[in-house]
Amino acid sequence: MAQITFEVLAECKETRARAGILHTPHGDIETPVFMPVGTQATVKGLTQRDLAEDLEVGILLANTYHLFLRPGHELIRAMGGLHRFMSWPNAILTDSGGFQVFSLSGLRKIEEDGVIFQSHIDGSPHRFTPESTVDVQLAYGSDILMVLDECPEYPVSHEYARESMHRTVRWARRAAAHHRARVAAMPTRHALFPIVQGSMFGDLRRECALALLELDTDGYAIGGLSVGEPRPLSLEMAEATADILPRSRPRYAMGVGMPAELPEYVARGVDMMDCVLPSRNARNGYLFTSEGRVIIKHARYRDDAGPLDPNCSCYTCTHYSRAYLRHLFQAGEILYSVLATRHNIRRYLDIMREIRQAIRLGKFPEYLKCVRSSSEEAG
């Protein structure tokens, strides 16, 4: 039985963009969709009510590695799962923790069975295997689980990327078999997505995607992007991968991207995206608007009585001036992070709504052309 289902409702004839609905146990999600990142079971600065009711977020991403170390998956299981623990009514996708583990560099060791790593919190030793990361995510009660993969840094040699990719495929096979056995005995539904790797080598990406297709999972992810590679190369790899992945399953590009890049990934066949940029950049004073970026600390905004974005109807833009936001940022006030994060996430969600509407109306090529033109002028 499918753990989730996906419907394609409209497709662009000139690009690979499509609009659809992802049906999950915790609600239906219109795609293409951007998923805010709630690393520690929270999107920094926002309440679950802000997200679910005001921003109408249908799916969040939480981080397996961080929640495994603190407070621990057994505690979360005992508290009724991640949905109940964090009081979140909608869908949750959890990554496998692989990206965080492999970014630890000197604190981890890769073996065929999995990866041994030290906690960045207290140095305690731990092991992730393809099977154990499935078990941890099932303890969370995630709607969508990700397999353990190896995410190589950029650049790497073709030889190492090939070795790493084959390890990722072997791990995905083990994870998929374990997942099938576990969910067969469970009354709840939990989908598993394997992750296409291969660094920035198109031949390896294609080989990996074809191997993962044999697992016949409910969706597929494109990993190893946004690891320092030039953006055109990232888009090239996404396109090469999406071309092979099945039309009937959702495609998830992990860790992307800037506002102008969102429609570019959609144009290449991507249905789901996540990124820490809207929340992290907000806290650092970098705000996204329909008229371009605003770096709020700049002196030009000291006495600017206008709204942050005159074309935005979010709470931040309808209630506060740029001058006030700059004052809060300069003073280090917590309210700044709350208002800025709310706005940046709203901006990302608005972009995705615009994309979905353009696809459904058959106007996505015009929309994409307009975005590209605006980006060139801003650059």
C-alpha cells in the first residue's frame, strides 16, 4: 500500500514544471511546495500557530540528527511522536541526518555498515545505519522519511563520487527493505524517499537515479546540492536527475534555494524544496521582498517610514516601518527576528503560490521570463 499518493494536475508544455497535490496522513499539500525548516522541532522565532494558521504551512522539515541527540527519539516516541511533542497538526518530513553527520568532518568515520560520529554537543559516540535512521524517524512518526545517504562535499573526484554514490545506493536498498518490513506491521503510514547522489557528474546522477527506481518508493529526493557548487551546475544536476525520476512520484530537491532560484528548480521538474535561507537570513538582517533584497541595517532605512514590502500583506509589512525594523535589529531585540522571519517565510510561500497559479493557468513560461528579467536587472 502506498504510504502517500501524488496527483499531477497541470503541466507546463514548454518546461518540466508541474502542479499537483501530495496526499499525506496529515493533510493534502499543493505542489510545488516550499517546506520551512524546523531543525529542532521549531522554526526559530515562530509559533506553530503562526505557521499553520497565519502562514498556512502544510508541511515542515525537522532534523533527525539534532533531535536524535536532543531530546532523543525514545523520549519523542514516549511523548506521542513529533506531531504531538511539538503540537504540529500538519505533515512532517524528516531528513536522515546524513548531511549533518557528513559535515562533521573529523568527528565521523564512514564504514560500509553506516557512519560512526561524535555528538557536537558533548562528544559522545553514536552510530547511524540505514536501518537505525529509519527506526529513529518512525519513532518521530514522520510522514516522510529520508534514507541515510552520503553527501560528498564539492568538489570531489569522479572516482570518489562514484564510490560514494554506490554506497548511497546500497544503503538505500537496506533502508527500503527495513522500512517495508516495519511499516507492514504499523497502523499508521510513513513514506520513505531515497536520495539521488553523484556530486556534479551527470553520468553518476543518472546511474544513481536508475538504481533507486528499482526500489519503487513513494517519492525521490535529489541530494548533494547547495554544497558550494556554482548555481548553474546545481540546476543542471537537478534537471538531469528529474528527467529520469517517474512522473507519478514527487521529486524533492534538498536544501535549495534563493527566491529567484525557486522557479528555476520547478522548471526542471522539482515538486518540493526546503532551505534555511528565509529564516537564517532574516535573523541576520537580510530580507526578501517583491522589489529585491533589503539589508535592514543600512543607514538608508534609519528614517524610512514605508513598509518593508509595499506589495506584501503580511503582518510585518502591514504594521511596521522599515525604520522600526532597523531599530529592532540594531538594538538586538527578539521581536526583530520574529517579524523578519515571519516575512521572509511568507515571501517564499507567496512565490510558490505564484508558481502554482502560473502553471495551472498555462502562464509559467511568462512568469519564469519575468523572474529572470528581474534578477538580471537586480544583478
